[in-house]
Amino acid sequence: MTTFEYDILFFQMKKQKDYNAMRSALNERGGVGWEVITAEAGDYSYTTFLKRESLATKAASE
């Protein structure tokens, strides 16, 4: 059975460069298997929810 692990990232957005930092962080996470499943906008911030297949599940299938 496939299982998942989850992570939550919070980003403050006060300047244009903050979007570049957010993009960089999400690309870094994507490079190791994380996928954004939703993002919520707040007042000058974003909260992103990510998931990836559990490393234990991957090891068992190999």
C-alpha cells in the first residue's frame, strides 16, 4: 500500500524577491520528490502543503 508523508511551508511575502525565494524553495523540494497539493494565501504570506510518497514505501517496492 502506498503511504505518503506531508510537510507545510510558510512564506512571508513583503517584497518581489520573496517570490523568488518561495519559487526556489519549492523547486528544491520538488527535486527530492515533494509535490505541492495546495497553497493558501494570507495577508502578505502563503502557506503551502506538500506531500510525497513515503520513503518506507519506496524502499519496500524496490
